[in-house]
Amino acid sequence: MNVFLEADCPAAISERIVALRRAIHAEPELGLHTPLTRDKIRAELADLPLAWEEGPSTTGLVATLQGGAGPGRSVLLRGDTDALAMPEETGLEFASTIPGVMHACGHDTHVAMLAGAARLLAEKADTLTGEVRFMFQPGEEGWHGARYMLDDGLLGGPGTARALPEAAFALHIMPNARHGMIGGRAGPLMASADQLAITVRGRGGHASMPHDTMDPMPVACEIVAAIQTMVARRFSVFDPVVVTISKITAGSAHNVIPDHVDMLGTMRSLSATNRARLREEVTALAAGIAGAHGLAAEVEIIEGFPVTVCDARAVDFGEGVARDLFGADTFERLANPIMGAEDFAYVLEKTPGAMFFLGVAAEGDDWSQCCGIHSTRMMVDESVLPRGALFLAGLAERYLARGFR
């Protein structure tokens, strides 16, 4: 069958993709409500034959394009809209105008590429069977935006007027990856992520008389060290977990033993089984060590995103689309998962699909030395963005025509 060709993204659409990206980049928004970004999306795509839906919990949007060649399959393409609470130090002319907020994870480019894909597919709507749903989702940076949109029924499913999409795809930029490379892997692609808080409670006093206190400080240090031993000795390296204590807060002066020590960290895993087991093991370990010293430990685990699991058929399918569109050397199979987390995982729990990565390092640069995502100096080679739009459009067009074959 015919698929989009790289030449099928004319200069006019490429320019629109870049312009939208820059407009969103200059006005980044946080969390589940990104109204400025929503309005920019609606304005950019106002001339297309799309049916729009918005739920009560977020400013997330789902736009549906109906194929003109009759009913058929349904496929979802997703782009996220929110930014990060951090300053920007890129020096770009279109840098953030919102102090302390930056699109440092590339969500501005994800929206722009998805809007470009919508325009490319709309131009071919008469030849498409079935429907394409474009999911513009806020709240990816820890806010569970995809889960809220699912709960609101925006993607379909039980209790709604339509079924869930039969396949779902997302594309994430990677600034420290080869220019134009598209990468993916079957199975676990990204980790689950839960937040860990431990408070060790003792009895403070004068630092010169520790025997008259119940010092929580050495107990907290023992817990940190024991967690690393637990990870190495209780969990298989072939189904890995990561526990990092990243913040310890205690005390008020050099000669005061505090009453308590607060620790904050993250827990990552690549399977639901180890995710559940890790919670049990950390809780038992902290309580046991504290109890052995006559102290108490309180453990709170704040649930984050589940494991992002890509369907093997969807990854094979995406590889075929990438190679047909851009050449045999375009697609790379990732050897290992990434221990970062992604809330597209919620969508992939409901419907088969995959997330892919797009390398946006400048052509000829040593991409391994480029600033990565979540850097205040992250840069994007915008010339790659039309490729991302074409890839998303190609995934949708081919899936509607023949499924994962």
C-alpha cells in the first residue's frame, strides 16, 4: 500500500509545525490545566474537519477525524502539553516568558508534531477508512493526565458511547539521540515510578550526650545503605528495580540531635510484580531497622505511573513504517529500557500500542554530548519535527488500512 513519503510534508505544513512549537514554548503551562496551550491547538486546527471533546478533569482534548471511505478501525495518536517547573537557560528568541517554567521535556514539540500529523491526515481523509483520534494531554509530568482523560471517558470504553481505540501510538523527542533516528523496543520501555517518603522518629537532645537520646540520624543512614543492599540482593538483575534516596532533612544546629529525620526518594521497576514487592520490602526494611534500635519508621509510598509496556506487534509495525518512510537505517531497536517514567503507560494498559523516540540532535553534532531532557539548556533541531509528524501520520494511515500487519 502507499504510505506518506518524506516529501509529503510540504514547506507550508513544516512552517506551521515550527511556528506552533515556538508559540507553545514561549508560554509554557504546568499541570492538568493548560488553557493557553489548548487554545493554541484549537486555533491551529480550526479549519480541519475534526470533532472535539474535552472532559471535566483537565483541559485535555481529543479530536476525531472520520475517514471518508467508510467505517473501519480506530487508532489514537497522543501528544502531551504540560511543561516543567524549572528555569530556561537556552537563550532562544522564543524562550519561556513565564518565570520558572520551561518546556524542557519537549512536550511543545509533541503537540506541534501531532497537529502536523492531523493536518497531513485531514488532507487524505477521503481515502481513509475508520477514524483517527488525536489526544492532546496535559498533566504528564507527574499529574496522571492520561488517567484522568481515561476516567473522563474521552478515549471511549465502558460507560461511553464508543469503544476504546484499537491501537495507540506516541512519539517522544530525545535531544541526546542521533538526528532523525526513530527508536523503540517491545515489552517494558519505561519504568514505573513511585515516590518514597520515610520518617525515622526518635528522641532528640544535646549532641554531646547521645546516650541520653534516641538518635534517628545513624538509623536513617543505616536504612539508606540497607536499601541498596536490598536492591542488589533481593531482586534479580534481569528484572531490575532502582531505589534512590535523593533528599534527607534533619536537625537545626551542630550541637542538637533531632527528634526525627525525613527522607525522600524514588522507586522504579520494570514489572508490576516487582513494583508491588518493592513497596512491601522497603516498608518492612525501614520498620525493622528502626525497631532494632528502639525507634520507629513511618513509610509513605505515593503511587506514580505504571510500567510503560509496548506491544511487540506495534513495535514491529512502527519499525516497518519508519523504514518505508525514511530508509532502512532510520529505526533502532533500543537494547534496554529507560528507567524514566511516562503516563502514556495508562493508555497502553487499555489498548495495544507503542511509544517511540525521535532523535532531535542537530545533524553532525556529537549527540551523546547534547543536553538531555529536563535540562535548563535542552535544545531541539526543529528541522526534524516534520519527520515526526509524518511518522505519526504514517502510523495512523497504515494501521487503518491493514491493522498491525
